[in-house]
Amino acid sequence: MAEANVSSDATVRLRVDGLAKSYGTGDKAKVVIEDLTFTVNAGEMVCIVGPSGVGKTTLLKCLAGLQPATRGQASIDGRTISGPPPEMALVFQDYNRSLMPWLTVRKNLMLPLRHLRLPAAEAKERCDSALEAVGLSHAEHQYPWQLSGGMQQRVAIARALAYRPEILIMDEPFASVDAQTRFDLEDLCLKIRQDFGMTILVVTHDIDEAVYLSDRVVVLGSKPAKVLKIVDVDLPAPRDQITTRSLPEFARQRTDVLSLIKRPA
Amino acid sequence: MNRKAVNWSLGVGAPLLLVALWWTLSSTSTNTFFPPLSIILERFQALWLFDHFTSDVLLSLRNLLLGYALATVIGVGLGFIIALVPVARWVLDPLIHFFRGIPPVALVPIFISLIGFGVEMRLLSITLAALFPTLIATVDGIRSVDSGLKDVSAVYRLTRREKMVQVYLPAAGPHIASGMQVSLQVAFIVMIASEMLGSSQGIGAMTLLAQQSFMISDMWAGILLLGIIGFAANLLFEIIKNKVLAWYVGSKRLARTA
Ligand SMILES: Nc1ncnc2c1ncn2[C@@H]1O[C@H](COP(=O)(O)OP(=O)(O)O)[C@@H](O)[C@H]1O
Ligand SMILES: [Mg+2]
């Protein structure tokens, strides 16, 4: 069966297929995700939007191989995900629980790179450019706990960037940064997709952000979670914070998504 | 800065003041049990510098250091195993909780009857007694490693070894250090007790011997030396801890002021 699918799915990188997840077993089982199916193509930027508590983080943990799905599966290039995939990096929602407090910013970035056993020069270059990209070169010798929440989240993003994953997944990455930094980081996302051909999946609850960033928006709704709709966003590239957001098309797309979420269940 | 200076001068000044007080109040003492400090210091010099220095002082210190080092290594190692290997936990947990309930000094007579009065007995007593605080703190520390950090280690596919050395060990560091500090105190107590109960060598044995032969000044000199060693050991530990766990000390200080 997989054989037959290969040619038609040549560009599908990530596939979520009838995925369900409940916590606990038996009578006490709590169904968080009922049935999710969607795909992410190679080099695509997809945003997942949905109300808080719907199960977005739960979904990402399944995708990252941190916990098994109860039913269905997720796969990368047709291989079922059963543990953390080597080509993937995940930026967690809880930035203050995802950085090592005993390591400086630079050493936090180096931790996964040391595992990769890169030549020292390349590791250094990757750290430098990742820190530069998130605007934290000046903070490289500080400890995470000396930084603001927004800066910590940028460190976590820089760590993922330095890892150079083929697939980057981020869980509400810009929730705690100020508006200006947020715009910068959104544009950074668009740029790294361009430069490295990364496949990027971003969870957000900001609908404007989802429309601005995405090629497609997966709208999740109702508890337990299911896909309400997958909205194709056809805004022209390159996108720009001012011109793209002022397009009538942008307003129409965000209204589409908003009405899906606002609709009483 | 200023406050630090004040703290330092208090830290140094208070003991000096006490010594001065002791000196003046005891200078005319005729009470046999509280000889003048000047005489105690004379005996201190005669006894420990350097007559019994190698035969007793160094011997005690060597036992203390060796026993403590062994206890730390075994405690941390065993702690990792118990925290991370479920089977080991089921087998060893009850055993540990039984042994930790026994006051360390009470173990000494058992060892004396089992392996006699030798250096091995003292070393074993120190090691075994000092083992538990570090062991239990290590287990606690590893079990309380944040699941967020575990997830990060998994996502970046760190190997088991990398997780141990680069994530679990530093994350459990503050726990382990407080366990090690208790272990140090226990090791010190057991060092003295083991010498008093089953030896003719060492500072503890000398001090007890002095008391039994009514050489009260010698006894005081022994107690003074023990006090100095205990104080110095703890101070050294604090200095090293604050250096190694500077990140922890710093983050706690920041959390308090914020
Ligand atoms: N480990 C867990 N055990 C039990 N319930 C959980 C666990 N993790 C999350 N949940 C529950 O699953 C639901 C979805 O949580 P989450 O995936 O974090 O939502 P979101 O990221 O969309 O805000 C919540 O009701 C939460 O309480
Ligand atoms: Mg979430």
C-alpha cells in the first residue's frame, strides 16, 4: 500500500493519519484528540490554530515522537514516527522549562550540536548565525534565567535553528515576545524556510499570524480535537508585514479562519 | 558590595571576639575542668604541632577524606541506578529506608564486632554512614528533573550517556550538593566516634584518652582541633559548592529580588 502512495505523495513530508490521543486508560481515559488527518508538504509552512486546551501541544508531542498516539499514526516520508525523528526539531511552548539553567545561552545552543559531533568551526558558525538571526548575539554569555521570557523563547528558537532540522515544529513560539520582535521572528521564519527549504509547522492562537505565515492553515476545533477545516492561503510571495497585511485578500482569509473558530460548536 | 564587607567582618570578627572573651574569662580560672585558654593552646601546640601530626591528625583526616570520597562516588552512582532502573528501585528502596533510619553512630559497634578495630573498620563506618544522605538526595534530585528538560533531551536525541552527564547530573546538582553537605557532617561525626569507640589512634582516640586520664587541657586541645577541622571542612565545602553551582545560587538570588 505504501508503494502505491509514493508517487502521488512525492511532496508530502509529514502525514497525520487518523491520529487520536487519549490520556489514561479504561473508564478514566480522557480523549484529547479524536481524529486528525492532514499533511504537510516538503518546504511548506503550515500553521495550526485552535482554542487553548484543544490539544495542540498534545498533537505536537505525538509528532515529535515523545508520546505514542492512541490510534492512527503520524509519519515522515512514509516512515511511521515511533520516537524522536532525526530530521526534526521542536520548540516547546514552555520556554522556561526547555532551556538548561546551568548553561549559558551559547552552551545551550551547543548542547545538541555536540551530540551531532560537528567540527568545532562549523558548530561555532551555526551558533553565531542562529544567535544573530534571533538578535541575541550580545547575550551569548548570559544564563537563561537572566533573560526576559521573550528572550528565552528566542534562545530556544535559536537552538532549533542551529540544529538545522529539515522539519521545524514550534509550539506557540511568539506568544511571549513583544510586537516588534514578533514581526521580526515571523519574517525570520519565512526567511529560513526560503534559505534552508525547511518544512515548518507552527502552532499559534493568533489568526493574523497564522494567515500571514502560512501556505495553509489547519483549523482545529471542538473538544476532543478534530480538524474543522484546512484553509489554503494564497497570498503572494514575498510576504511583507506592511503590504501583505493590508491586502484585501489578507482580510478575507483571516475572516474565513476567524468565522470557523468563532462559530458556536 | 558594602553589605558583603559587613558580612565578612561579622563572620571573621564574631569568632575572634569569642576567642578573646574565652581568653580573658579563663585566664585566671582555677577550675580543673575549664583551664585557661593559654594553657590549652600550649597543649594544642605540644600535642598536634607536630608531635602527633602524622600519626594521628593526618590519619584521621585521611580516613575522613577517603571515606567521604568513597561515600560520594558510591552514593551518586547508586542514586543514578536506583532513580533510573525500576528493578533496582524496587529491590533497594526498602533496604535504604531501613538503613537510613539507624543513627550512623549506632553502626560503629556492629562494624567493630564484624571486622575488628582496624583502619578498615573506621573507613567502612565512615563510608557507609556518609553514603545515605548523598544517595537519597541523588535519587530525589534525579526524580525531580523537569519533564521539560527530558523532552528537550529526547527531541535532540541525546544518547543515554549524554543525558546522564549533561542533563541529569547538572539538573540534580543542587539536590546532590545538599546531600553531600549532610554526608560531610555525618562522616565527620562517625570519624570521631569510630576512633573513640574502637581505636587508640586518631584525634578522637587521643581526646578521649586525655579525658580518661584527667589531662583536661589535652582534652580541650583535642576538642579545639576537632572544632577547627569541622569548621574548615564545611567552609571549604561551601566555597566549592558556590563555585560549582554558581548558576543555581545566581538564579535563586535573582528569583528572590525579582
Ligand atoms: N500528560 C497529560 N495527562 C493528562 N491530560 C493532559 C496531559 N497533557 C495535556 N492534557 C490535557 O489535554 C488537553 C489538551 O492540552 P494541550 O495539548 O496542552 O492543549 P493546547 O496546547 O491546545 O492548549 C488539556 O485538557 C490538558 O489538560
Ligand atoms: Mg499548548
